[in-house]
Amino acid sequence: MPEAAFTTCPYCGVGCGVEVTREADGWKVRGDDAHPANLGRLCSKGAALGETLSPDGRLLYPEIGGQRVNWDTALDAVADGFRQVIEKHGPQAVAFYVSGQLLTEDYYVANKLMKGFIGSANIDTNSRLCMSSAVAAYKRAFGTDTVPVCYEDLEQADLVVFAGSNAAWAHPVLYQRVAAAKRKRPHMKIAVIDPRRTATSDIADWHVALKPGSDAVLLDGLLVHLADAGKLDETFIAAHTEGFDAALDAARAAAPTLDAVAAACELDPHLLAGFYAAFTDTEKVVTLWSQGLNQSSSGVDKGNAVINLHLATGRIGRPGMGPFSITGQPNAMGGREVGGLANQLAAHMDFAPADVDRVRRFWNAPRIAAAPGLKAVDLFQAVTSGAVKAVWIVATNPAFSLPEADAVRAGLAGCELVVVSDCVRDTDTVREAHIWLPALGWGEKGGTVTNSERCISRVRPFLDPAGEARPDWWMFAEVGRRLGYADAFDFADEAAVFREYADMTNFENDDTRDLRLGPLATLDTAAYADLQPVQWPLADDGTSRARLFADGRFYHPDRRARFVAVTPRPPARAANGADTLVLNTGRLRDQWHSMSRTAKTARLTAHRPEPFVEVHPDDARRLHLADGGLAHLLGADGEMLARVRLDDGQRPGSVFVPMHWSDAHARRARVNALLGTITDPISGQPEFKHAPVVVAPWRPHWQAFLLSRQRLADLPGEYACEVRAKGHWRYELAGDGKPADWGVWVHDTLRGSGEWLEYADPTGGRFRAARLRDGRLEAAAFVARGDSTLPERDWLGRMYAEDHIDDAARMSLLVGRPGKGMVDAGQSVCSCFSVGLNTIIEAIREHDLQTPEAIGALLQAGTNCGSCVPELRRIIAETRVAG
Ligand SMILES: Nc1nc2c(c(=O)[nH]1)N[C@H]1C(S)=C(S)[C@@H](COP(=O)(O)OP(=O)(O)OC[C@H]3O[C@@H](n4cnc5c(=O)[nH]c(N)nc54)[C@H](O)[C@@H]3O)O[C@H]1N2
Ligand SMILES: Nc1nc2c(c(=O)[nH]1)N[C@H]1C(S)=C(S)[C@@H](COP(=O)(O)OP(=O)(O)OC[C@H]3O[C@@H](n4cnc5c(=O)[nH]c(N)nc54)[C@H](O)[C@@H]3O)O[C@H]1N2
Ligand code: SF4
Ligand SMILES: [Mo]
């Protein structure tokens, strides 16, 4: 294996290039200065990649029924299992569920097997939950699923609108590029459309904090405003589009006046007028949208409402402008290219008869699927009903990430055959498998990914495989061979897969499909190994295009784009804002989905260590929710527990819960247990952003936290959460039924040799214990009554770095308060340099710091990836107000 490699970050769709080098103390990860996506930058997650590579927790060997087997046995079992179901019940009774975190090569082979050879289109992907609404919107408008802009457009724009995107946390490097461009060109304006205040709205000139789910009214109103202000591009509309009049009529009906929009969206009319005026008067506008629009029961219409604005003003295909659906996962785009969704075929073909025939001939496919397959939510309902009897789940965790997650899990538990390929041994989905296939992880596997601006980058291996892990494409090819299709799946390596895919993009493509990889179809293995980032479409001579549709030619048969008439629909299940609040869910800065990698590094878990619900102080007062207390959340389909965080940036009547906690890291903290299977009728994308929820205080009889150098299992409590901290594990616990004797229980749980310190106050309900060995802290337990408070965690955790716990520190352990000279840095704010909240507040007070830059100069916080800068600014404001 090499000592250094250039590869691509495995997290978000920005697709940053990274340079990894082996150094004495492990792998060092830096931003690749030459990569066009990030030009050397990395965010907190990318920068911490080197700390996530340890083999602990990995799935290392194939297993059947929990028993280790060899690969041949496992693959034979998969092939036999699928063959038997197909023979008995037909190809519609089997399914694959794959992921935007697969590489293009993996994705391509999976698709070829299911759609071309098994003969069913029951292969869908978690991208269904992610950007299938945007795909459908692009296809309706352009006749092709194509992002017409590039990242530079965001820097060249005079107005960037973030609609339903918290890019500062979800696409940090791209957000940093926008923030830097704004610093350079202060006349550049930013609007953020989001019901809650976010880190992204930190740089907003207009934070349009609209009523949840009301975006279509806002966007329709803007179309009306453009028309009334005489700012339409009549020439473009006439020459290149269809359907404008109907779209404007629908918009007028829904949003006749600015005041009507302000009322419907519950916005200040002045703020709305300011935003509308900026959009109307600025030529170079990029509207970047994400899950706040997509994850909605009318997500496709919302995407089209955005695109309508750009078509109506001709602001498309030219520098600094365009409608930009940003993708979430590292290879969501690659999946779209090779037909990852159940309603597409590979290489931008779909189920039109001519396409089906072309794909059949290209693959020489014996049993090509002729009609779309089941979309994710329907697919798992079919698993539950028994219509699908064998399912192979790859690189995704549906028992965690789909709505009605408990039902999905129950469906898997009742399914005849569940095959799971994953890198880790314990996820909510992996627990339900019959056959486990260990997959190569980041650093071990090679292939390509496509980022949000259509840029294809190489992912390169630099680590030996963990255990017997193998590439996903290889597993599909091996099963294909075992099903009798040796020739079709005879790929020597991933380069061979890539060539075939690239060739398919060129096949009978007389500019009827914009996706073309031209000369990449003939890359030899060496050239593939060296492939530099390259944006499609590629002409035969290798020239690529950063922007599309500049010529006004689209991909509907008549080459004209389509306006779509959008009649706004409210969220399917309404909350009244009083007894039922709107449950909004989404992402945190330092965690990635079910945290299978990001929870491995203490730097990343420190920012938001526990599952929480963010509540506006007014709602909290009304509902008797205390900051730092626990809450019970009841949705239509399930319930959860979470820590309460008060935040006045929350919209009153709405709460925010991060999506990240699953049973692998916490107990009763799966937010998707609450959400119903409401989907967009066209795209099938679930409504993850607005569900009614009842939030009430949950008052446990006892609460506790444990610190331990060893990982612990089987802890008591209705509520439990595991946190990887520096040098130790922390467990946050709370419950009603408590152990008979805390002393006995703690000794049992934290057992081991050494010296015990103990403090018990049975009447006060307090119990504290610590075990020291060779002068170092091994384990500690802090128990209190449910209505009292526990010590701060940060300074206690820091004791794990000490080689000798002196008398003063022992005393501190027992009284639960930092002693003289011990610092309580508080919860982490900057994860790059591990700088805590208390340290920052103190520095602001002591040195009268007024800017994030001043904090950075003193404490380094915010000077590396910059992701915490919005938070620093808020801390400054709040500290200065508090005095
Ligand atoms: N740190 C981190 N980054 C990630 C990921 C991760 O897990 N962690 N995942 C990646 C993936 S797969 C994806 S898809 C992207 C998602 O990236 P984003 O879509 O930016 O992230 P979310 O937090 O899901 O949601 C965005 C915002 O939508 C807002 N919203 C809720 N309701 C509405 C509404 O009615 N209207 C509007 N306008 N906004 C609303 C939410 O308040 C939230 O701030 O992130 C990617 N990047
Ligand atoms: N409430 C709520 N729910 C949501 C969302 C939301 O905003 N709110 N967002 C939705 C969105 S946009 C998304 S994208 C999904 C994400 O949800 P999931 O896809 O379910 O989440 P991950 O934790 O990323 O799961 C990826 C799994 O793949 C494994 N893995 C990683 N690399 C590889 C590989 O190369 N091969 C194999 N075989 N396995 C690998 C990891 O170990 C991990 O277990 O969640 C969706 N669910
Ligand atoms: S922005 Fe961060 S998570 Fe996204 S690709 Fe870049 S380094 Fe990775
Ligand atoms: Mo996503």
C-alpha cells in the first residue's frame, strides 16, 4: 500500500479532494490544493478522517446466521437464496436497496444485475430520501436530470439564495467558498430561506424564516412579482420554453400579492419585499436548494417553483446563475448517472421503450426490466407485506433512515432473506441480517464518485482491507456469475467497470442524452489510476462543459424547457403549533447520518454529544420544558426521548431534532420512529421536515453518567446514550426503575482492579464513585435524583489525560466540582482545536473580544475549517448581551 494518496472525502456531496500521508502517529489528512471542489480546504469532518480508520467495530468476515463462513459459502448462499425466490415467485419478489455512498462502479454493477439480468427494476437507493424530488423536478423542466451550474457560479453570483439548505453544516466547504466570496465582494447578497435560524443564516442579508412547508407560496409569489415588475426574459421564454402562462396563472391564484404571501408564509412584509426586490433586480442569482424543499410531500413542485424563476428570467447556463439542487451524499450524482433509482435505467435513460431496447442491446441482457420498480418506502412496505421476500441492502441503514423506522425493522425481522453488505458490524439494519457481507471502507476501496457539480473524482485505496472485506461491485459481480451470467459480470477490476459505464454514455448518443463521458470510455488501467477530477459532459475530444443549457437547448423532444404550474400544498399532516408542534429533522455539523464513522472520533462527538430537541424558549415555558432536561416526543407513529436545548433561533411552534441517533449509539432516540410514511406522489421522497409532534417533559426518577476507559454494555435506563470521548467512553443514562443498590451495581458495571473512592447520600439520592489504578482514573459514576443536576462532564473527562490523580483531584471527584486550578472548558465549540464554550466566554469577557477573528487569534478556535465561526459570532453576541 502507498505511503500517500490523493483521494476524495467520503462524506458530503461537495466532493473535496484530500491528500493522505502516512506519518509516525497515523494517517494525516489534508485538503488537496489542486482539487477544484475545495482548493485545499476541509471541514471538521474531513479533517478528522484520519481518526476514523481504526478497525474497531468493523464487519470483518462474511457470516451466515451469525457464524463466520468463507466468501464462497456466503456468495453461494446469496445466489441460491435469490434464485429460489425468483424461481418460485418471479423477479418482482426480490430487491436491492443501495446507496449514494457507493462508488459509481459498485452502483453500475448492482444495477446491471438487477435491471438487466434478474429482470426486475426493484433496485432503489437511499437517494430516494435525499434528492429524488430534485431529480423529478429537473426532468420535468429540462427533460434530463442535470445540474446546470458549477461551484464557481456561487462565487460569481451577486445573490445566492439558500432555500431549505443549511450548507454551513451540511456542505461546509462550499459554504466557506460563498462566505469568502462575500467578504471579497461585499455587495454580494445572501438570502436564506429556512424556518429556523441556522449557521448558514449567519451570513444572510435576508433570513426568510417562513412558516414550515410554505415555500411554494413564497416562490410562486416571486414569479408573480417578477412578472409585475416587468423583469421577465420574454425572449428566452418565447424561444426556449413551454407552459409559462399556465405557471403564472397558478402562481397568481396561489400568491396574488405580496401581502397575501406574507400572510400565508407568516413573514414580515418588509423583509419579504426586500428579498423579492433583490431577486428581481439582480441578474446573477444562484438558487441553491436542498432538503428543506426536497423532503416534502410536495417536494417536486417546490423544485419546479425554483426552476420556474430561473427560466422566467433566462438566468440559466451563464456564469453566476442557475437553479442548483445540491446533492447530499458523496456519490448521489454517480448513482443518478448509472440509474440508481428504481425509475431510471443507466446512463440517463429511463423506461421509454426505445431506451429499454437500447440498454438491452448494450448489455446483451436476457431479461431487461421493462417498467419501473418499487421506490424505497414502497419497497420496504413490500418487504413487510411479504411481496418482496429477499432483499440485499448495501451501504445504507434503512431501519434507521426511513420513516416509520420501527415498522421497517419489523418488516426486515419477518423477511425470508435479508442480505446486508456493510463496513460495520452493528447498525439497526445489520442486526436484522441473515447473511453479512463485509465491505471495503473508505481508504480501502477504489473507484469514482461524482460531486454536486458533475465533477468525477477518483477514490483511491491507501489501506489494506479490514479482515476479509471486499469491494461491493465484486460482490454483485460474483453473485451475477453464480446466477449464470459469467460473461456479463466478468470485470477484471473497477477500471473495467468504469470503462463499460463510460462506453454506455456514448452508446447511440446523438446528443439525445447530455450525460456523455466521451474519451473516458477508453481509459486504460494506468490512466484510470491517474484520472484527475473531470466534469461531464465530455465531448469526444475531452473538452468538458461547466454549465449547461447556455444555448437554450433542453432535452425534451422539442428541445424546449417546461414551466410547471405549481399549486402549493401544505404538509400532509398538520401541526397546530400549540398542542402539536412541527417536528423538523436534519443534520449536525460534526455527525454523518447514523454516525458509523463520525462517532469514532472524540473531536467530532464533543460538539453535540447527545440526542436533543431544540425548542424555542416561549414554547419551552408553555410546555414546562427545562433547558438540559429530558423530553418525551410523541409522533403519529412512535416516540422518542431527547435532551432539551433552548434556542431562540427556533421558530415558535416548531422543534428541531437531529437525525443521527440510532439504537447503535443510544436508546429510544430514533427520530424516524416518529415519522409517518408520507411521500411526494411523484418522487416518492418522504416528508422528513414537517410532522406533528407532542413534546412533554420526561421526568425520570434517576439520572446518571458513567465514564470508563473500557466500552460498557447492557446499561440500565429508559434513556441511554454512548459518547466516545477523549481516552474514554461516556454513558448518559436516565430511568425510572433503578438498580436495588447503586453501590453494588456500580461495582459490578465498572468492575476491575484498583482503588475505589465512594460517596453516597441515600436521602439526597446521590451516589458517586471512582476507580483509580496506578494513580490514573479508570472509571467513574455519578448518580443523582431525576430532578437534580449532575456535575459538568468536560473537566471530569479531562482527568483521563492525567497520569496522576492527586488529592485535590480526588476530592473534586467526590464533590463533583472542579477544584482550584482545574479548568472546566465546557462543551466543545471548535472541534479542530477542541476549544470549549466556557473558555471562549471567558476570553471574550477578559479580553473584550468582538469578532470571531479576535477569538481565533487568541484561542485558534475557528481558524482551521471555519465551521464554528457562525457559532463564535453568536457566542460573542450572547456574552456581550449577558455582560
Ligand atoms: N454534517 C453533515 N453534513 C451532511 C450530512 C450529514 O449527515 N452530516 N449528510 C449529507 C446529506 S446525505 C444530505 S442530503 C445533505 C442535506 O443538507 P441540508 O438539506 O442542508 O440539511 P438538513 O439539515 O437536512 O436540512 C436543511 C434545512 O432545511 C430546513 N427546513 C425545514 N423545513 C423547511 C421548510 O419548510 N422550508 C425550508 N425552506 N427549509 C426547511 C431545516 O431547518 C434545515 O436547516 O447534507 C449532507 N451533508
Ligand atoms: N428524519 C430524517 N431522516 C432522514 C433524513 C432527514 O433529513 N431526516 N435524511 C435522509 C437522507 S437525505 C439520507 S441520504 C439518509 C441517510 O441514511 P443512511 O444511508 O441510512 O445512513 P448512513 O449512516 O450513511 O448509512 C450508511 C451505511 O453504509 C455503510 N457504508 C459506508 N461505506 C460503505 C461502502 O463502501 N460499502 C458498504 N457496503 N457499506 C458502506 C456505513 O457503515 C453505514 O452503515 O437518511 C435519510 N433519513
Ligand atoms: S465539505 Fe467536508 S464533508 Fe463535505 S466533502 Fe468537503 S471535507 Fe468532506
Ligand atoms: Mo441525503
